[in-house]
Amino acid sequence: SGRGVPQDDDEAACLFHRAAEQGLANAQCSLGQCYDVGEGVPQDFREAARLYRLAARQGFAEVQYNLAVVCEQGRGVPQD
């Protein structure tokens, strides 16, 4: 469940999306994770990788790791 509110994956993804559109690396990472596992949005490995790249370009270390994993596994990107 959520912290102080009912858990709502759809609402969380919507809010992450709004913040990600404004360039917030943490939100790009979180929305990428939503797409990676299909929480609140349809699972989409390409979109997850795209969002991870946006955040990685801003130097966000956690997402740089996530991007390395998707590249290694070939999820949404050519395996490399």
C-alpha cells in the first residue's frame, strides 16, 4: 500500500510522467521502472530504455545502472 494513501500505480505513473516531461531525472528513472515492470502503464521495454537514457544523461547513477542492465539483457535495446 501507499504511505498514508491507498496504493495507486496508475496515479503514480501519471505523476511520474508529468515530472519526467519537465526533465526531472528521478522521475524519468521511476517512470522507466514503471514501464520496465508494467506497473501503472503497459510494459514497454523500449520506453523504459528511452527514459533511462534521458536520466542517465543527467548523471543519475541509479539509472545508469538500470540502463546498463537493459543493455546487457537486450530489453528494449539491441543487446550490447
